Amino acid sequence: MSEIAIFPDLSELHFSENVFMRFILSLCVSDLISALISWLFLYRRTWGFDVWAPLPDIFCKFYWAADIMTNFVTALHIFSFAVLRLISIQFPVVYNKMKIWHGNIWIAIIWVLSFLCGFLPSWFIFGANERDRLSNSPDARWPACTVIWEQFEFYKLFQEVCYPIFLYLPLVGVVVVCSAIVFIVRIKSRKVAPSKKCEKRQKREKQAVLQLLLIMASFLIGYIPFTAYEFWAVQDLPVTPYYRFADYWFGMIEYFFLRFSECVNPLFYNLGSAKMRRHTKKFIQTKILCCIDWKKGTFSQRGGRSFSATVDRSTTGTNFGV
């Protein structure tokens, strides 16, 4: 819901004229895809844990392929966002020369690389199979929808090659770039003589740094548990009730942190931008709260009709009439 709510903000902010807003919009698309497939994670960890049916195998493959692709997309977007902030603060002349088509090409490269290196390999690595719960292999404790055992060695190679490139390097890069931005902003604030114009510019830069630091914190909260579980799950551990229990809840908790980090991103966009906060407030007031007449307790529609929400308490129970 948070991703859907922020789309009107981006249109109001004329994202087509702003490279930063274009990256935020693309990141929201990635988060929205992750949200739309999250029900498949719930199914594979509950009702479809032992038997994936009645869902077809293609649902399992699509879930994993889209999930890993969006993970790569998110990591590369946040790193790119940090680099853009660094350029805009340290090299404003270079940043002002950037055109929208530069941003479009940059974003397109991220999506294409993530599709080729994330979606396509995952489509062949993962699948829905009935697991032998009595064996001593690692997949005895995995859900039915997970790595195809015949592709297990290829998946370990995939982890060793693609995860460092698309997850760990961007993670380290974000931390380094954010540290550099904080250092540059502090140095600039000490050197510049106080004036109203400089104070406004410094305030905007500090808001941008705050926004970036919050997004970075969200990124670390979501992806450190994810990568820790991915490497832990492929270890040759004893197939005992303890490790089954640990694997199940470790997988549930890391996924919760991952999705939580994506849900709070729109909130961080607002916390770091006064302009976006104004547009979010305007959207809520004009599109949501405007339909409710708080005095009369009615919900109005565009056609002029209104529905009264009344409460009828009788001896037989409580009935809500609309």
C-alpha cells in the first residue's frame, strides 16, 4: 500500500523532470513487484510447505526469479541513488548537465542486468518438488518450492558469483558513499559564510543526507538477514527437529525484515523531503479524507451519492448497516 500511495506524489513532483524522482519511481516499481508476489512466500512456508499443489510449478519458478531479480534491482538502485547524491553535492556542475535520458539509460541497464543475472538463472535453479524428509541432505528441511536438488551445486556457484556483485558490493558502496557525503556536507558547512541562501542550500543537503541514511539503514536491515540465511541454509547441517525448526523460523524472520525494509522506504522518502511530505499530505486530504464527512459519518462518492455508516444494536446482536 505504501508503494501505491507514493505514485501520485511522484506525478505531482514532476518526476519526468527530475533524475532523483525517476530513480525513486523505478525503486517503487521493484518494491511493488516484491509485494505482489509475497503471498507466494506465505504459501510455500505454510500450506505448500510439503506439497506445492494445487499451484503449478511455474508459480514457484516465477516467485523465485522475480524475488531475486527485485533484490538485485533494489540494491543497485540504492547504490545508484547514493552516487547521484554524492555527484549533486560534490560536483553540482556535472549533475546539472545530466539529462533525463541519462537516468533512463542508467535505470534500464540496472533492470536488464538484474533480469539476465537474476531472473533467468533463478528460473532454472528453483522449482517445486516433493522433498524427502527422511534423508540427510540439506533439502530435507526446505520447503517444496525451493532449489532443485540437481541444480544445488550451480546455485552455490550462483551465490558465490552473483551475490557479491549485486548485493555485497552495492551494500559496501552505499556505506562508503554515505560516509563520504556526510563528511563533505560537514566540511562545506564550516567553510561557507552564513547567509540565508547558503542556509537554505545546506538545509536541503542535510535533508537529502537524512533521506539517504534512512534508506541505507532500511537496506541493511533487510538484506543482511537475507544473505545470512541464504548462506546458512545451504550448509550441510544435521537434519534434526532443532535444525528444521531453526531453518523454518530463520527463513520466516529474514523475509519479514526484507519486506519490512521495502515497506518503510516510502516513509523515508517523505522524511527526507519537505516537498514530498507536502504532496503526501495533500494527496491524503484531497483523495482520501475528502470522501468522509466526519460530522455526519457519511462516505461520499464522486457521483454525489453518500452512504451512511450506521450502527444498529439490537437484542440479537450488533448489525452494521450500510
